[in-house]
Amino acid sequence: MKKSLAIYIKIIPILCVVILLVRLLSDLPWWGFIIPVMALGVLLEWKNIRYSTFAAGFLAGFVIWVGASVYFDSTTGGNILYRMGLLLSVPKIVVIFASGIIGGGLTGLALYCGKCMVSFDKANHSTL
């Protein structure tokens, strides 16, 4: 249990930094963070680091997207997310958490797909 917690304590901040750097350093579309996260999943699988990839990716993506939504809301005076909530007939906090769930899901799937690409490659080469 302690070993897996130590792995999460290392991987989740790395994922958060990767997502933030991709958003700050590039003009990629909003989903552009998926490519480096998938590459990180490939790298971690090659290093044979065992952890729950989707859970780590989801948690990191959720934290980043909720944090970005709160920051965006505070810098714009709260009007835009409030209006999105009115458009969807939900409170503003639901819009914030919905963006976190979407971002976390995408990050978790990207990390998992990166892991599966290496696992699939290992399975195909072991039968040759």
C-alpha cells in the first residue's frame, strides 16, 4: 500500500506539470494535452511502473481542470460560468465540476491508452 501511494505522489504532480506546460507553451487545441500524457503513459509502462493508470490520470486531470475553471471564473468576475450555468439550467459549481470530470476522463483515458499501446506491443512480440 505504501509503495503504490508513493508512486501516486510522484506521478500525479508530474502529470499536472505536463498538462500545464503543454497549455502554457503551445498553441495546440484544448485537447492537445492528451498527446504528451499518452507519451508519459508509454514511458511509465516501459519502465514497468505498476499503478492504476486511469485513476492517476483522472485525478490529475480533474484537479487541473477544476483549478483552471476556478481561476478562469475568478479572473472574469464570475459572469461566464454563471451564464453557462443559466444556459444549462444548473448552478455554476456544476459547470466547474463537469469540466473537471471531462478533463479528468480525457487525461485518464490518454494515460491508459499509452499504457495499453506498450502492453499490446509486448504481447505481440512475445508470441513471435
